Amino acid sequence: MDPSLPQNLEEYSASSTTIKFDRPIPLLRGPIPAGPSDDPSSGPYLLAFKDLPSWAAAYKSTESKIISQCEEGARIGCAISASNKCKPPWWQSLIGWKSMDLKERERCEDREMEECLVAAKEKCVGFAKERCTMPFLDARIAVGEREVRNKLAGRMVHLASMPVESRWRDLIGLDKLGEREFTVTNYRASQYMLSGSHFQT
């Protein structure tokens, strides 16, 4: 055997020298071209959810994670609080009282813990809603071509019902309806909520 080669070739095999990385987490939002109503200083692209269901799923997932983390923290706090409330006062040992029954103390801690967790759960739900509402209502949702076409079709029907010589066409800008509508690339989630799109939390 050639002395220049390493003695144990197993150490250099593909399985022992390859580093496996976790699969990347898919992006919640993707880049889309900015529309004419968007702030030009932020660049030609912005991040948006691909549609309303993906926005709703991200909202629910984020809210449930915040509630879960909040309840986990509350559980630790409730355990400490229950222990402090149910332990015998320090001065009892000074006056010669016998120590508290451990079964009674356990029942007391269970009772206090349950009451504390019920109150904490309500607060955690409110906290999660408070944290999610503003960022998610301000988030952008990409506008699909079909959705833009539906709006355009509705306006075209309205335009067709007007007399040709009507001055209202020029006043409300219906003469440039098509080119203006197709430049819309996104809406804020709050605009979807105001327009009556159905979303259940």
C-alpha cells in the first residue's frame, strides 16, 4: 500500500464528509412588481402574500404560535405563584405549629394553578390578536389577473350603460379604465376586509 495515502479511507467517504442541511422554510411572501400607487422610494419590488387564503393561513399560524408561547410562559409563572400562595407562612415554625400536610398543599397548588391558567389563557388570546392585527392588516396581498379582470368587467358594464355623449366618462376617468386597472399589483389586507371579502379567524 502506498504510504502517502491515508490509512483509514472510511473517514473520507462521501457519507462522512457530506454536510446535510435542513430543507429551507418556504417564504410566506414573495416579491412582486410595485404598482403606481406604491411608494417609489421602496424600490421596484415589494413583498406580498400570493393570495388571501395564504395570508389567512399565515395569520392563524402566527396567532396560534404566539398563544402557545404565551401560555408556556404563563404556565411557569402560574406554577411559581401557586407554590408561593400555598406554602405555609414562615412564622408558623417559630410558634411551634406542625408542618402543613403535603396532600393539602398539593390540592391547593392544583386549584391555584388551574385558576391562574384560565385567566392567563384569555389574556394570551387578547395579546396574540393585538400583536397580529396591525402587521397583518398592513401586509400586502398580490392581485391575481382574474380578480383584476372581474373588477374591470364590472366597470365595463357600468360604462356600457352610459350614453356615449355623457360627460361623466371624462369626469370619473372611465375612458382610461383599462390601462389604469391593469397596473394594480397588490392590495393591503385591510382593503380586502373593507371590500367585504370573507375571512374567518
